[in-house]
Amino acid sequence: MISRSVIDDRVESDTGSVSAEPVANPAFRRRTSHLKQIPQERLVRERIRSICCRVAAQLDKSHPLSTDEMEQLTRSTLQELGLPEGYIGWTMVTLASEFWREQVAVVAPERRLLLLPHCLRPAEGCRAEYSEFGLDCGPCGACSIADFRTTAEQLGYRVIVAEGSPVVMKIILGGYVDAILGVACLNVLEKAIDKILLAGIPCMAVPLLSNDCRSTSVDMDWVDEMIRVRRSRPVRQTATYMHLLRAAAQLFEPDELDRLAVRRRGGPRLSEINGKGLAGLEPIAATEAIAFDFLAQGGKYARPFITLAVYDALTAGGATAPDGAARVAGFADAVKRTAMSIETFHKASLVHDDIEDDDGFRYGRETLHRKYGIPTALNIGDYLIGMGYRLVSREAKQLGADTVADILDCLARAHTRLSEGQGAELVWRDARDKRLRPLDALAIYALKTAPAFEAALYCGARLAGPLDDAETLRQFARHVGVAFQILNDLGDWQGDSHNKLAAGTDSIAGRPTVLWALALESLSGGDQEELLGLVRDETYPAAERLERIRRLYEQAGVFEKAYALVDKYQQRAAALADSMASPELQRLLHYLIESVLELPKGPDLPLAEGAICIELTGAEQEYPR
């Protein structure tokens, strides 16, 4: 059996030096397209698959492989075969599939989800239409999609023809499936499957033989074999966060939400009034109804997951075991309410933030202030804050007065610091002088974004007992929070389906981002003035101004420097994770680094040599040049 330490030794001996290879921070790699080549010869693909099967059989499967460990194994495998590193992406998918094969095989077909790509259909002449769940494909015989779908559905699978669909995680968290099987190009698999694998959810995939999304092909016998994979004998199960992820999401399902946070005013739910809006509610019950609806509306519920997972890691750690659902079900309601409180504070901050920024969309839906007006939305945010404190304060008898006092103090501290950070952003946004230093932008991030992560971590740890290393958790949260906000800035230039639907809006809105600060620091005087003028001058169309801002950012190397910043903060967070005494907590913190800090998909960017990385005191001031 190959242990994690042996993985490191194996790569060390194969490459001479691990640090000589660009594998230190794969989650934040900029140059990846050259690693996604497809082996075009069937014989080569068979050779890679065969050795991946042999390697996987020797691996310790007690915990999922990290992206770093997977890449190290893949590199050494390709070196052993004498094949180029361009096949890393394809080989990683194959190795992951072999790692999980036996565990997928013991999952009943009716508990599996099959994802099929729409690009297997013919480029011309396909008459299938799209629904909210993807391509509504019928058995026309024009492509292999219908054949795979028919086979899978006859076995009992759920099937979706829409790779990377956001419906996938919703289905997993809803408890409908326990394993994922996919067919897609490498780009889509990287985006859709990575988080599933990190969470320890059994998964297999067969990559398409082209990254071109028109009339591509696939090893059909491999897909058929994957769909039919079965095993009756039990196998050792890999630790999984699936039960905890589900538990966090299920806190906000309407019935559980009503049970844990009893609705004091009663009356119908917003979803039960047949589109009548506020007119269908009693005035006194309206605030409660809208607030509860917003809590259940959407989001990843990452913060309550963190609280539950930290609590589990520092108690028995049983929630990551195969029977973890029973362990989670046994969590006291006081623990669940504390996790829920973290989300109510987060949701309150979103309502207020949307008002202050006049954002039009949240979770792909109209924001509350656009739908109900600013006064009502402000009141909803205030209600959610009170609800968050109440969820914890009522548990003094169950948790103990000291525990509740410590948690409430943490929540109040996070709340005030978040308000300070948001206040600093608003003051800067409304100022005429739009000059900003990178250190000032990062200081705002440390106040605005990090407190929510800190509160989620601290509350979970304090629920488990008195803390010896609270400051380490705080520092970890700050590094992750700042990195998360930088990635959010980068993602703004692509738009997203959860919140904003347009790209680059932060710049036009005059928000103090580190991208803006890095550009001002790096550009010459004339270009600086042009950048400042693009925000002040509204006579030109927004699209033209955004395009010019993007070009100035690229000229200043802003995106490369921002990615380098993320690397620095990720490295700091990883070092703190390694310093924790609990192995379960170490693994959880590393999982959070890889899953929370999700790199926006974009063009390949060169590595930067240095990067800003302020300490909590602001002492370190090293800038990229």
C-alpha cells in the first residue's frame, strides 16, 4: 500500500527535487492548457489506464488524494511510461477513476448520477431542446448520447445531459445520489468534478477525445464499462465530507429551518402564496416570511459546513466515516443552531451589501432591495442579524453560559469588523480621489471577508470545548479570507451565475479592489490618469470603458500579480493547517484551502516571482515587480 509519505518520496526520487517541478500549488496554477493534451492513440490510452489501475491498487484509500498528491503520482507515472507531461490532465482523470472504481461499484445504480456531454450530439441537425436540467435527449439514433442514457436509465441511474451543471451539487447535497459518473472534456471535468473528488464523493469519468465542443468522440466501450461497473463485496470506504455538506445544506430546507428556528409569527411561507407577494402576507408576518425564504434561497452554505466540520473533527471525527450520516443526525440541535447562525449573519451582510452596491442579482435572482424596495430589504437584513444572535443565546442551558458567551463575543467581533471593512469600502467608493494602495485594499479584505471564516471556524472549535490555539485559527481564517476576496475580484472579470451576471462591474462601480490598486501602482503617470478617468467619466458606454480598463490591467500585469498573491496567502494558510495538533482538523483545513479557494477559469498566466502578503500587523510589505 502506498502512503502519503511514500508519494512524496517517489516523486523526490523521480524528479530529483519536488520544488524543481511546478506542483507546489496546483490549485492556483496559471499555465494549464499545455497539460490537457489527449493521447490520440488507443494503445497509449490503454497503457496509461493499465498503470493507473496498478498504482491505484497500491494506494492508501483511507482519505481522498489531494490535487497535489494526485499530480505528483501522475507525473511519476508518465515519467515511468516515457510520456510527455502534456498528458497530466488526462492521466489524473484516469487515476482518480481507478482510485474510486471499487467504491463506485458498490453503490447501487439507482444511487448514481451519470453526466453526459451535449457535445457528443451532431453539430448540425440535432432537434433536442434544453430544459432546466440540460439537454432533453430522445432515442433518435443520431449519436451515442441516447444509447448511454438508455443503458443507464434501464439500470436505474439518474441521467443529466449537461456537464458542469449546477444541478449536480444540488442533487448530491439533496441526498439523492452517492456516486457521480461523468463523460466530458478535460476542461469541464476539471471544473465540475474537482470539488466532488476533494470532498470524498465516489466519482469516475471518461474524458472525451477532444476538447473541441463540436461533434467530438469518446471511447464508447470504456463508457459502457463504467456505467455497468458492479461489485457485491464490501470495500474500505474513503473518508468523505458528503454527510457534513448535506447536513449544512439541509439546515436550510424549509421544514428543518422551521424546526430549528421556530417561526414566531406563523402564517404561510412565501412559496405558498401563489405569487401574491407582500399582499398575500399579514404585515407583521411579512418580515419573517421573506427572511426565511431568503435563507433557503441559495448559496453554497460553506460557513455552516465549516462550523459543523470543525466541531466533528475536534470531537470524534465520525461524520467522515461511511456511516457519517448517523453521526451528523446525532448532533445536538444547539450545535446545528450555532452553525445556522453563521449563515444568517452572512445572509444579512449580503442583503446590506447588495443595497450599498445596488447589485441587481443574488443567486441568479433579483436582489431583495430591487424586488421589495430598500427600506424592506434593510429591515430583512436587520432581522437576520437578530435571528443569528437569538439562535445562539437561547442555548445557554444546553451549551453552558461560558461557551455561549465566547461564541456570542466572537460573532459580535466578526460583525463589527465586517462593518468596519464595508464602511472603509464605502468611504473609498464615494471619495473623489480613487487612488488606492495595495496594502490598503488588502487591509479592507482582512476586515470585510475574513471575519466570516474566522467565526465559522471558531464557533465549531468552541462547541467542541475550550481552545488552546484560537489565534492560529484566526490567522488561518484571515489568510483564506483575503485570498478568497482576491479570487472574487478575479472572478468579477468573468461574471458568475450565483451573484453578478455581468463581468467587470467592480471597476465601473468604483469598488476598492486589489486589482485596481495594483494597476495604479504599476502604471506610468499618463496611464494612471487614464485609468482614474475611466471611472469618473460616464459619457462613454460602460462596455468601452470596461474593455479599456481590462487592457490597462493586462498592461500592468495585474492578473498575474493577483494570482501570485493568492499563492502566497494559500501557502501561509497551508503552513498553519500543518501546525494543528489534530490530524482530522489538519485534513479539514487543507480541504477548505482547496475547495474554498476555487481558481476562476481564465487564460494561462505566467508565474510571478514575488507578491504582496501583509501580516495581520501589516508588517510585511513585499510587492511584485
